[in-house]
Amino acid sequence: MSTETSTGIPAQGGQPEGRQQTSLGTAGARNLATTTKSEPQMQGISSRWLLKQLPWVQVSGGTYRVNRRLSYAVGRGRVSFVKTGQEVRIVPPSLRELPVLRGFEDDALLAELAGRFTQREFAAGEVLAEAGQPVSDVVLIAHGKVNRIGTGKYGVSTVLGVLADGDHMGDEALEQPDALWDYSVKAATAGTLLSLPWAAFQQLADRSPELRDQVLAYLSGTRQAQNKHGEAEIELSAGHEGEHELPGTFVDYELAPREYELSVAQTVLQVHSRVADLYNQPMNQIEQQLRLTIEALRERQEYELVNNAEFGLLQNADYDQRIQTHSGPPTPDDMDDLLSRRRGTKFFLAHPKAIAAFGRECSKRGLYPTPVDVQGTSVPGWRGVPIFSCNKIPIVDGHTSSILALRTGADNQGVIGLHQTGIPDEYQPSLSVRFMGINEKAIISYLVSAYYSAAILVPDAIGVLENVDVARPRD
């Protein structure tokens, strides 16, 4: 009698026709066996080096205030643009990023000022300004990259800095009469700029008392006694002899210091009571659900620490601490520039693709940086400083990213993480799991909350290498 079914497939036991099964098959045996199984796995878990390396400060009141010395220096921000076809227009409120217009409230006048800028395209290698020539315009770089070029002590031409999208130049001419360019400006790439003759600005200032007062207030502030960081000077005397009259002084503080409130990432974990009652062996279902939920919360926490507009490191780094790559990909020279801008750099933070791009540049030069041992793990390094990977740093348009350099610790005037331990129903430091009850559908709910923030104590605690090209060049 045939053992095949009506479909021609071998019947129970899986034996072909004419072959007798002599022992229990594996399919049947598994019904009586307890399998060895793993905990639920999750692909979204990363190394989260930033969370591990930041020193965390207890914020008992939920708010952390950063007190600093009074500073007269007005930061130089980035102007924003809107492109429609080939036309590039300034977003008028972003003109407040020019130091002279910081805090100016007349939006209508800013819009009129933005309309007076004229657009111009420039080519790679074009000289946009020459040292020693009068500064006749304020120039905004809408797109592209330009080099500030000076002459060294022995007559050698040197690159003093790189300006890119949103940067501006020429506005410093307000601080001195008959201003001359202290450096030449040469285009490193093709791009677009917008310029405004100072005569056009002066016309608006003559017509608007508010704008004229804004300029006068700015000029009076820049002439206050200050150190190279823009802080109010502390009068001292040294090297004197005899009965020298000593200066009187005091340390002035910011009247409105910045405050950081703890942010939160939350979710409601839901588990059916039947699952919790009947399927808790050999693994506790609620514990496993909670473990993976917390992993997702911690991933989001690190993302926010990098990208949040209010306290994220990438968004809140001072513009004076941002530099551009010299050629596109991250070279050893670029990393040295980034490293040299602050004392005691604790680590670099970069997207894995940026780390790979830096490795390619090192290989081209025959350099093989020594890895750094961190907590028993070997990580890439440069000049003895570890380079930690962070996939939360964005890659813009598929090919450019940023590299961060951080000095950390409150005692070192660096970057610190903020949290609050000892909160009700705490499950991990500054993370709580709170039972919310069981609804009429027998669903058990838990509120899972993580509280955190980050603070940059002084501007040079963090630096950013911008427009890092991570694309692999064609062979």
C-alpha cells in the first residue's frame, strides 16, 4: 500500500516510497524537547560611546545653570539662504547672525537690507579680495568654499582659514575707519556669494535711528577692555618694583547665564496579561520587552545629545569653534587643526563612514595611527586621542558629515552630561519604569522615561570639523 498522500507528497514521517522509517524523526522529537534559545535580539543597538564617555552630573533641581565671566564679544553665526532655481535669497532674520545686527528687532528693515544684497557666482581659483585693498562690501558665502590667505613672516603664502556656506566677511570693517583687507580671499571651489556695498548699508543707517543706535552700541561694546576670548579684562600688575600703585579690579559675571533643563524620552510599554501569566518560562516576557524598550530609549537619548536643537552638541557648538576641511575628506592636517584648538581633548566623535574616510587618507600618506585601548577595547586613535564611532552624527546629502572633538568634565571646563538619579520608580540611573495599571482589555501598561541633557561649559570645550566628505572616490 502506498504511503503517499493524494498530492504525491510522502506521508507522515517524510520517508520516500519504499523506504521504512526505523527511528523517531527529529520533527517529532522536537515536540518533546526544550530548545536552547537566545534572548530576543535587536539590530538597532550601537556602541553608544558618547553615553559611556560623558561624565554625568547630578541635577537635583531639574535645571543646570552655566555661570560664566561677562563677555563683550558677539559671536559670529551663520546666515541662512533660500534657493529658488538659480536665485539665492537671504532669510532676513538670519542677518542677526552678523555681530553688528545681533539683537536688532526691526524685521521690516532686515528684509529691506536683505533685498539690497546682489548675487554673484565665482569660479574655483578666483580672487575675491586682495590684502591691502579697501573693504568696500560685506560678503556672504551662500555656497562654496573660500580660503583666507595671508603672508607668513618669511614671505610664504599661508592659508589662515576656510570659509563656507553661511560664513561672512568684510563686516569687521565697521570697527575701523578706512578699513583694508588684512588677508586675501581666494575661491577653493566654485560657488555663490551675495554682497552689499557699505554705502548701501550707510544709507539705511542714516534713515533709521534704530539701526544707527544698534551700530553705535556695537562699536562701544567692542572697545571695552577684554581679553582674547572677549571676556571683560581683569586688571593686573606684574614685574614692578618699589611702591608701585596696584590696579583695582573685580571679576564680572554674565547677568543672564544659560540654563539647561533636563529633557525626556518616553514611551508606554504594553504587555497583555495573558502573555505575562502563561508565557514567562524560561524567560520573563515583561523583562525582555522592557530590556529592548530601554535599549531603544538609550539610542534615542544619544541621538538627542548629538542633534537636539536646544542642547545637542552638534547644534550648540560655537561657530568660532567650527572649521572646514581643506580639501574635502578628513586628512591628518584637518584632525591636527581640530585637535590644536583646545587643551585636553578627551576624544573625537565621528560617523563610522567618516572614520573610514580618515583611514583612507592616512593610508594614502603611509600613516598608520596607533589604536587606543579604552576599557579593554581597541579603537582608532589620532595623536593618542581615541576616535569613537557614533552613527547618530548625520550624513548630509549622502556624502558630507562632521567630526567632533570634546574636552569633558566639570573640573576641566568641558562638556558634561546632565541627569537626575534617585527619581521615583528608578530602574536605571535617571530612567524610571512606572506601573500605569491594567485596562479593560487586560493590557498591562508601564511608563518608561529617561531624563537627560548636556551642557558645554565654555565654548572651546567642543570643536567641529564640518563638511567632511565621506564618499569613497572612484579608482
